Amino acid sequence: MIKIELRETKLRKREPDLKRDLMMSKWLPDPQIPISVESEPVRRYLEKETPADGKEIVEWMHYCAADNAVFGGAAEDYNRLGSELLSGSGDPWSPGLKVGDLTPKRIQGAQVRSFGYAVVRTPEGNFRVPAYGKATFAKGSILAWGAISYVGTWQWVLTLLQWKDLARTPITKRVRFPGSEGLVAPQFFTVAVSFPVPLVILRIGLTSNKDQTIKIKGRDGKGRYEKVLFTGEFDIKKGESETVYNIFGFPFVSSFTLELQPEDKTQTILDYLETIP
């Protein structure tokens, strides 16, 4: 059994830096494309640089390209920690989309609008992603997330993430929480406990572009991700902040999976994640 106790939250710096030490997407390795936590400004840039002509370049392509830039960059942030996060954005109708173990059902945009959702298949079962919404899936050995940012008559845009191998504490490099048109994804980490103790202190450093509430959730390890050990939330201010939690375990604290979820329509970066001892 694990219990958490919020110890303190303090503001370390008032002005947020939303670009420092973030990686570029391998999907769009163009230094002219702005590095961003959120896809909307990237989409606006792409629409200006390569306007839709109704023939070779059409509207949905800008949504896909922007998400591939932002979410691909987030995957690069995460994967430099010795872990594996897969990302991809595309139209599941045509030309199709597959990300790791995630395969969306191939339907038309009009059907997505009519149903109100799309279905993504995984080895641990299916999950639904609402039209113009998002969904997190955690079951067995699958941790996944999806968002739909655009729905046309035929074409539609689905962005997917799958955490194949989790980054382990301590996290000392910045990792963004990528946003697709305001729909912000969570991040997952393994809180690694090197030896059994009844109390672990968790230090979370975050940068945010506005005041917001962060949801925190503890899950079991791979193969049992659906088992929730604890839930909570904490408030942070615009800027760079540090939040400290006491993690109590009976008879001791074991390693677990930490899920952090910022609010939608925010730009948030994890600066560091550390445990004591």
C-alpha cells in the first residue's frame, strides 16, 4: 500500500523558458520549424510557409506535420533518457497510421464525426479516442495516448503515443508534455527505489506558461499498468516550480509508475524528477 502527502510547492523562477534544451523531431528535422511544446503555433507557421492549394497540399496535412514536429520532438526529449517513447500523427483512412502496437480502425472522417470517436486496437484491448478530444489507455503492458485534432469528410487526423520502455528516476533532462491543438498528453516515468524504505521523498520540477493544476497518479509496473496505487493533484504557478511529495509505503515503498498530467491548453515541461534516498 502506498500513500502520498504533499509536502510543499514553491516557485523557483517567475518567467518560464519553454525552449531551452528541447529536442527537434526526427520526422521534421528542419531548423526553420519552431521548437514548441504545443502544435498550434507550428501549424500556423507551416500554413504560412506552405499554404494549402486544394490539390497537393491540403488542410489536414498541416495538422499532421505540426503534431509530428511537436510529438516527435517530445519523443526525442524522452528517448535521450535511455527509454523508448513512440509517436506518430496521420490520417488513419489514407495513407493510414500505425504506431508501435497501436493500430487505429480504418474509417472515414464522416464516420468519426457520426460515431463521436475512433477506435484504436492494442494487444491489451481497444480504446476510444473522442473526436476533437483525447484518451489515455493503461492496461497490462500497454501505456498509450491518442488525440483527434481534425475531422473532415474523408480525412481526419489522429496522433498517438506509446511508452514502450519507461524512463527511470532520476530524470535530469527536460521533457515536454506535448499538446495537440490544446490537448495535452501526460508523461509516465518509473520511480526507481534502489532499496526498500518506508518513506521516499519525490521532487518534481516543472515549467509552465500559466497557473494550473497538475494531476498525479501512481500506477503499478509493466504488465499491471491498470492498477492505480494513488491519485492526487497539486497547483503550480506560471514559471519554474518545485513540488515535493512524501511517499509512504507499508511495509516499504517499491518502484512504481508515475503519471503526470497537466491541464489542457497549457505548455508544460518537466525539468527534473528526483527521489531521496
